[in-house]
Amino acid sequence: MRTRRTTTGSTGLYLATGIAAFLFLVPFYLIVRNALSTDAEITGENWKFFPTDIQWGNFTELFDDPTVPFGQSLWNSAVVGVLHTLGTLLVCSLAGYGLARIPYRHANKIFYAVLVTLMVPTAVTFVPSFVLVSSLGWVSTLRGLVIPGLFSGFTCFLFRQYFLGFPRELEEAARVDGLGYWGAYWRIVVPNSLNFFAAIATITFISGWNAFLWPLVIGQDQQAWTVQVALSSYMTNQTVNFHLIFMATAVSILPLVFVFLFLQRWLVQGVAQTGIKG
Amino acid sequence: MSTTTARGVAKSPAAEGTPPVPRRRGVRGRTLNFWLFTGPFLTGLVIFVYVPIGWSAYLSFFDARYTVTPSEFIGFDNYTYMLTNDKFVESLVTFTVFAALVVPVTWALSLGLALLVNRIRFMQAFFRSVFFLPTAVSFVAASLIWKMSVFSGVRFGLANTVLGWFGVENIAWLADPNPPWYWLVIVTVRLWLQSGFYMILFLAALQNIPPELYEAAAIDGAKPGWQTFRYVTLPQLRATSTAVILLLLVAAYQAFDEFFNLLAKTTWGRPPLVELYYTALGENQDYGAGSAGAMILTLLICVVTLLQGRLMGFGRGEETK
């Protein structure tokens, strides 16, 4: 009786999971299919499940297309992604440590000033931010793309919470060895927190790579487009080249698929960390 | 060896319970260190978060078209303009409809996926990865796939192809607000992109439920399935559920990418941020009205966050950590 129940139960379980997984994979299939087909096959009378001739040439055609500077936008995204990640980690981790560990009379008030910014999502303040950045003359520049996004109250908060739980004994040992806060931080705290840093780095990189609103506002000039802005421009172009559009999508997703495959452990950890957001 | 000595020294009564303070450095040294660590971040926070908000508050009281250094003070005119502006009010309605659709559906789907993946034994890691994979995809890329392929209004779109096999006429998913099929497109994009993220949160919470609770429930006669889920699993997930709903709501409030890309050039389905984008950065470059809109939205989200925190007891959900 019991075994029969579990068997039918698990058949249903696997069936439901399988169908859901199939549906989740369909969009990926569409990207690959369309990226490697000709337009004639994509728009053909009957649905073609796979291209008859795989069109690897679509890849080079994408970078030769003069209407959208796709190669440039890819490079911009890479630079922005890396600088955004390194900068955020540096600035926010230092602040998080200071708030967690260094006693200072007004530390609490300052922490509240950081917490208040969590209530106002940065997306909502893009108009004021644009006003500021444009009067600094940073529109369509790398600075304008990267610097305003570095000061994430949320990331600072995450680091503070993490450092509060960091074992004090390690720092005390460093202190006996004559290290100040700065030395202890770089020689003891950071090397012993690499897992946490990697988790935050992964999440930060992905959100930087995928960001759209701010790069759209700042990238007024084609040369300053990130890959997301370039992708978006394909959707409003006069002429629609399906194979190019989907090749561009595939290329834009590829770096993240690598991140996903090789850093999944940290990604999951990062999600679990950021999920506690309050 | 040296560690042992270090521990011994550190445990001296004076150091007990106090933070690790370097010797021969007083309060001034600590204050200096505090600013050394937090200074760069706080400076940036003031310049790029506080100043823009302050400046925006200032601009919202001026006639600031095509300029960010206006001279004509107009009081609350920008506010009354925005609040009586049909488009802005409509965008708030759009947000409300959107949140009412996307929050419960995503909550249910991510919880459902977590329950499935949690119970599965064979290829568990594979299925978890499949559901989580879309989290890496951007809203722009997903919108593109949805608009150009899945829900393309033409004959060779996937949905229309599949419906065509059953003899259904082509549907203009995005190009026609009557009936509002565009909501299906908008909601499914977000569902595909975000469910995996929240599934991970639910999975972590499910794995934290002590197995004794299920044993006790079984002894008390709770049937496996719905009863156990209703009276054991769900209450145990309360903190996570609350957090997920709050996160979903805040995310929905900031929705921009998919609306902007899927419904470009249409007049319907504009949430607040898209409306603000066109107000401040569109033809008119009306920074005054745009700023007033930003202020209204900021105020609204503060009120909603605070109310929600109060109502749902957020912050007591320490278990989610």
C-alpha cells in the first residue's frame, strides 16, 4: 500500500517537474534556434524545429553590422561590469566593516542614515540622479555609468551583517601581532572571507551586466551603449533581422551562462544572502 | 603555539567583551579609523543618493523645463500637474494591476517549484539549475525573446504557431489592448526570470524545517499532502513568505525594463517609472514635473514599506537568516 502510494506519487512529481523544466528551457531553445537560422527559415510557413544548415556566419555578421555598434557595446558592458563589481566590493566592504567593528560615538546614527536609503530604491530616483550626473558632465561617459552605482546601501548593509558574525578571535590574534584595524582587515579579515566576497561579487556582476535603466539614461551617445541598450535598440529598429537579433541575445547571455556554470555555488549563496534583504 | 598565547592574553579581564582595539590607540585613533573605512562610502552616498534627492526636491518646486538650474519658483504646481495628469494617475493604476497579478503568481510558482525540487531525489541539482538559470538572463533579453518569438503577434511566433495547430486565429499579443493580452506577456516574462530566485529562498527555508515536526504531525494523524502542507510547512515558511512578498512588491514597483521594451510606442501599459522616463527625458525634458513625480513615488514606497513592515511583522523574521 505504502510503496504503491509513493510510486504513483513520485511519477506525478517527476511529471510535474519535467513539464515545468521543459517550459523553462523553451526560451533558451528559441534563442539558439533563431540565432543559427536564416530569416527565411525563422519566418517560414511551417515551424522548423532546427535550422537545416546551421548558420555560424551569423556570429561574424553581427559584429560587421554597421547600424548597431555591438562589439563596442559588449566591451563597454565588460568594462562596466568589472569596474562596478570591484568598486562596489571595495567601497561597501570597508564601510560595512567600519560600521560593524570600529566603535565610534555616532556610528549608530550613521548606520541609520545608510538604512534609510534602503527604503528608496535607486531606480525611483533616476531622474534626480540623471540631473546630478548630467551637470557633472558625465553623460555618455564610463564614469557616469559606473561611479553613481557604487554606493549601494544594501551591499554595505550585507557586509556589516556578515562582519558582525565574523569570529572575533581571529582579529584579536592579529591585534596581538601588532596590526591596526587596517592591517587586520587586509591580512586577516578579507583572506578569511573570500567565500562571502565571491558570493557578493557574483551577484553584483550579474546585476551590473543586466542593468538597463541607468545605462539607457546615461548612454545618449551610441559609443557609450552597454549591451543591454544595444539589444533594446534592435527592438525598435526599422528593419528587423531576426537572425542577428537572436545572435546578439545569445552573445549577451553567454558570459552569464559561464558565470552560472562555474560560479553557481557562490551564486546560490549570494542569492540566499541577498534574499534576507529587509 | 603562538595562538594559544594570543588567546591567553586576549582573555584578560580588561579585554573581555570589548571589541578588539589596537593597543596604544585611544578614542581619536578609533575615530580616525572609522572614517578611514567608512569615509569613501559615506561620501559617495551623500553625493550620489542624498544630494540628488535633495536637488530633486528643490527642482520639483520650479519650472524646470530643459534646465536643471531653474529660476522660476512655482510652488506646488508640478505636484498638482502630476497628480491631475491622467497619464501619471493611470501609471499608478497600471502598477496596481501589475502587482496584483505578478506578486501572488510568482509567490505561488516559486513555492511550488521549491516543493517539487525539495521532494525530488533523482537529478535534483539538474532541475534546480534549470529553474534557476533564467535568473542570469536580463529583462531586456527576455523581453526580446518574448516580443520577437514567444508572443510575436505574427504567424511564426511560437504561441501563435502552437495555437494555429489547434486552429486558433493569430493573436496580436502586444499590439492590441482589447482584450489586454499584453498582461499575459508582461507577467510571464517576469515569472520566467524571477521564479528561480525566489525558489532558492524557499528551498533554503524548506530545508530548515526540522523533520521532527513532520513526524509529530504524522503521529497526530495529519495526512501527508495538503494537511501536512497547510498545518506544518506553510506556517514554518511564514517568515520567508513575508520576505518574498515584500521583495516582489518592491521589485514590481521598480518595473521598467520589460514595459519599456515590450510596449515601446504604445500608449497603454505604462508603469510609473516608464511614465517618469518619458516626462523627464522625453520630448519636453520637464525635470520639474519629473522630479515631482519621483518625489511622489518615493513617498509612496516609503509609506508602503513602513506599513507592510508593521502589518506583516517584518524584521521579526530572523529565521530567514
